[in-house]
Amino acid sequence: MAKPPLLVTRHFPEAIEARAARDYAAALNPTDELWSGDAAEIIRRATAISAQGILCAAGDRLDAACIAGLPPSVKLLSTFSVGTDHIDLEAARARGIQVANTPDVLSFATAEIAFTLLLMAARRAGEAERMVRAGQWRGWSPTQLIGVTLEGKKLGILGLGRIGREMAGMARGFRMEVHYHGRRRLPPELEQGAIWHDSEDSFLAAIDALSMHIPGDAGNRHWLNAARLARLKPGAIVVNTGRGSTVEDAALIAALRSGQVRAAGLDVYDGEPMINPGYFALENVVMLPHLGSAAAETRDAMGHRALDNLDAVLLRGEAPPFPV
Ligand code: DGY
């Protein structure tokens, strides 16, 4: 049987590209050219090879116009991500194109980055590192760069899903009390003692640090706005490793300036890779470039999961194991 044509939008880890090239007539992107942000270019390339599958990633522009223009040969969009906000799922459904993603395998790594940001924000590690690198450290001082400890503090997890639950496990190791807010209370084996708040108000008022793990759906756009920031305890910490669109940057910047938010740790940004310039002038924000899943083991596992989805649909005519 001829290998099914596969469009690969980004440069993926070596083992993933090798497997893709072994099992598919794969059009790779070894130099990671950034055409994947251009819907017309995705259409052109998919049409040129009569792609049956597209191995894509977060940031690829698979909007309604792109999906409408894909050739009829396309059966599956397999995204190397758990998030699917870059894909117009309705448009894909309307065209009978399946969509699959890579859940679970990145939960721990993403929680590690959330916890890294939480620690860096609490202990002012970003500011401190910048000071040392700038050659401005004059020696130990009893009052220099005093942060706050996490021990005994209340961590509020917005979205106690797979990533949120890994974060909760890490927080328990730091003797934090875990709170969460979500539409439904989870069963005790998933809660692991975390305290559920059915109301946003009681959740925001109870916590010392907020870690955001909600998807970038339209309904979550700018969830963290001025009104909700005002309901946090003064001096709370905010961490976001979910999607940048869930935070209203101008409101968070104002809260960081006023001290209503002591410090923030961000891995994702509204409109990334563009970042609201207001953050750059603030010492009390730590910023990473969307590194949540960027661990070698995790990225390999994501790639294999994305290829497992493609294999099921394109090689065996079955449903993908991780459908969206
Ligand atoms: C995801 O999987 O959605 C991440 O944001 C990319 O690692």
C-alpha cells in the first residue's frame, strides 16, 4: 500500500520526524519555516501533496477559512498539543475532518513549569537573577529581595484537570493548602483533599496564589479581568500556564503596578508571540516563552501520541485513540 501523504507543519523532535518519514509520504518542515501561521500556505501545501493527514501544533492557523480551503483528501488534523484553540473545531466537524490531540503526556511537565513560575514569583528569582547577571550584586544583605514562602499558603487552582491535579500534588509537597474552583466538584480520589469552591467569589477571596489551567475557549476570554483581580487578597500571586487569552493583560499589569498582585509568572500570552509591552517594565513578573511541555521526554511522548492518532485513522481506518 502506498504511504499516505502527510503534511507536517513544524520541525518536530528527531524520533518523531523519523517515524513520520518511515510510515508516511511526509512533507516535513526541517528548518521550521514559520509558514504554519499562514492559512493560505497550509492550504497550498496540503493541496500540493493531496495530504490525508496534517501533523500540526499549537500556533498553527487552522481557522475556518483554512479548513474550508483544505483539499478533500484531508481526513485528520492531528495536533501535537493538548490545547485545540488554534483549530476551528466546528469548521472541521462541518467538513467531516477528524481532530485529535495529545492529552496526559504533558501534564506533569506543564505543572513543573507552573510550579517553577510560582516559586520564582514568590521568591523574586527573576529579579534576583537579572541583578546578578547585571553585575549589580554587592553581597548578602538581611533585607535584600525579600519574597514570601509558599509554606502554609493557599494555592487556588482554576481548572483542576490533569495539569491542575499534577500542580496540586506538587503544592502538597510544599505544605500548601490546595483550593479549586470549577463547575463541578470532583470525586475524592481526584480531589485528594483539595477544597472546592462552587462560587468564584469565595475561591478568589480565600487564596494566596492563583494558578490558571483553563482552556483558551472563547468563553474563557479575559477571565482574569479587573473585577476578579480586585477580589483576590491584596498581594496575591498569579500564574498562567494555560492560554494567554484567559488573562486581560491591561488589568493584570495595573494590578502588578498597584501591588494588588504581588508578582506574576507567565508562560503564555494573549496574541503570543506578541507580548503586551507593559509587562517588560515590571520587575515583579517572570516570563517564559511557552515552555510548558518543553521537556525532551514529554515532546517525544506528544509526538508519538500524535502519530498514534494518525496511524489509527490513516493506516488502519480506525478512530483516533485521542479524539477531540
Ligand atoms: C499544548 O499542548 O496545548 C501546549 O500549550 C503546547 O505544549
